Amino acid sequence: MDGLVRPRSLAERVPLADYLDRIDAVDPVLHAFLPEPGRRARVAAATAGVPLGVKDIYRVDGLPTRAGSKLPPELFEGQEASLVTRLRAAGYVVAGKTVTAEFASSAPGPTRNPHDLAHTPGGSSSGSAAAVAAGMVPVALGSQTLGSVVRPAAFCGVVGFRPTHGRVPADGMLPHSPSLDTVGWFTADVAGAAHVAAIACPGWTDADPGPEPVLGVPAPEYLRQADAVARRAFEGQLAALRDAGYAVRTTEFLSHMDVAAMRVINRYELARSHEGWFTDHADRYRPQTAEAVREGLALTPDDYAKALRWRDDFVAAYDDTDVDVWVTPAAPGTAPRGLDHTGDAAMSIPFSVAGAPAVSVPAGRAGGLPLGLQLAGHRGADERLLAWAAMIAKVVAGPL
């Protein structure tokens, strides 16, 4: 909407006070940040620094962690997330905690999409994506278990990057499904995402991407999960990439995805992560989250072991593919209308299960709302993926 969408690149060098003014002016409408009466004095005391939004599942010294829930915040106390500590040491100042769906699951918070207040910003990293899209901060941390960075980035028209699973330590982040949980972040552009990666990822090296990558398109069965609008836009994006000289290879990869096995892994680990809290506070959980935890508690270790064997086979098949970058719609369509759900993670699930790095880049609009293009690379090849993403983003970018 006019006046609400203003993503700011890290290269703009905007004074810290301007960001605080923007939060004061815009957040009462968007609800991207948790309320913090002393925010301005706390942040201004830093005198200098780059403002950072932090999804409210990360522990931050001096700020409570609530994870979008009604449970006592004392349950979640502990050492600050090392990712936050690293960013602080590099000159970032925490502007505040951003809204998350309850426990980074599916029960949404109050955040609205800055492009249209009647639409979801996506989840579960809703506040972080909206805060960057609205120019309240240039960088915000999120997390992705299945699609919670890539999808809201697409819905809000910003860049969302999730590195290879385990590439960045996830300590100090409340667990959802540990074998799938991955830290991530939102920025206005790919250059910003790479800047944060160089701080966040141990051993990061600037990559020479070399020749243009071979782009892979998954099987039609996978692409049919996207709606007609998203598929038409995707065909246009592929045509633009071919015209720009990229080799685009259609494949049969992902002609079948065992979503049931993925769900077993997710629910089993969610239930074990919450077992102690849920025993004492089940009545404080929102219905969607409580149902997911109960589903996981009903699963057996044998169910889980069988699902893990499937995942091992899937990861081996992913590693064996002969494309450099998978290109797909970042979400099944534009942001759905309504705030009672956060959209569908279907397009991100395979790459999350594989533990592969993935990034959503803005790729035009449909019906007045942003579209994103998802790019996924080989596990551990995060540097090359972002280097290629910077080039690809220029080809598919449209006006926002």
C-alpha cells in the first residue's frame, strides 16, 4: 500500500533515528514488532549501529522471549543466541523482537502485509519479513523449518535467505523441529543477504560463481501445487532467464514427494521439543499448535525411524542431481487474503527436507501483490548460490 512499502538496502546508510521514526509511524498499523515502551531510549543508547529485527524465538539479552505464546516467558530464558551476539559485535543493534506465529508453527500473529493490509505477510517469520518490506529495519532474522523464510519473503516482496541446515549455529533459538530448523534472514536485496551471511556463517568466503549455472526445473507434478497465476508468472520468469542466456533444464525430480514422512519427522520432533512445556501448560497453547503437538506425541520411535530412512534416501537423491540451481515459484501464489492463516509451504518443503540453501528473490507482481522466485543450491554451496542469485534477481525483478 502507498506509504507502507519501503524496503531499504544496507547500502543506503540511513541514520538510526530515521528507522526509529519509521517504526513509530508504521508499526501501529503493521504490528510487525512486539510492543516495547522503552524501545526508543534503549536503541538510541547504542548511538550508532545498523538496526536489526529479531524473530521472537531467538534469545536476546535484555529482552524477553515469548515465541508468540501465552506461556510464561521465564520458561524460555537462557543464553543469547550466538547469531545475535555475532551480529551485535559487527555493529548491529537490536531494534526489537518481531512477531512470530506461535512457536514458529502455524497459529499466526497480528502482523499484516504492507502491500495490502487485508492479506497475510506469510509465516512463521511474519514480523521480520513485514518489517524489512516496510523499511523499519534493513535486516531481520527469521527461521525456516519448512517454508518460513522463503514464503514470507515472497509475499512481502523482499529477499529471504536460509543457509544450508547447520551452517549457522541455531543455539539460543527455541526449537521447533531441530533436524529441519534453520536460521535465516530478510533484506531488501541479495547484496544485503550476502553481507549478513559473511558475518553469520562461519568460514564464509566470497565466491567467484564461475560460468552461468545450469538451472533446473522440477517435475510438473511439483509445479502443479502452484496456482495458475503463479505458474504463468513462472513461465515468464523462465523465458526471461533463457533470453538472458541461462541454460534451463526441465527434469522429473520431485515427481513424488512423501509429504507424510516429512510430517512424521516434523510432528515427532515438535512434540519432543515441547513435551515438558506442554505437560504443564497445554491449556495455554493455541488450538493449531496443541493439535500438532498431540499428533507428534502419538507417533512412535519406529514411525520416526522409518521417516528418517526415507529422508536419508531423499537427501542422497538431491545430492545426486546434476543441476546447479533449482528454480521454482517461491510460494503457490501471492499472499492469501485474511490473517487467520499464513499460506502454504509446499514449494519450499523439498529443499528444507534436503537441508539445502535457498533464497527467495522478488520477481514482479500479480494482482497488486508481490511474487518471488525460489532458488535452491547444493548443500554447503551457500556462497555460490547467493552469487548466482544476485545475477538472476536482476533478470526476473519487476516493479514493486
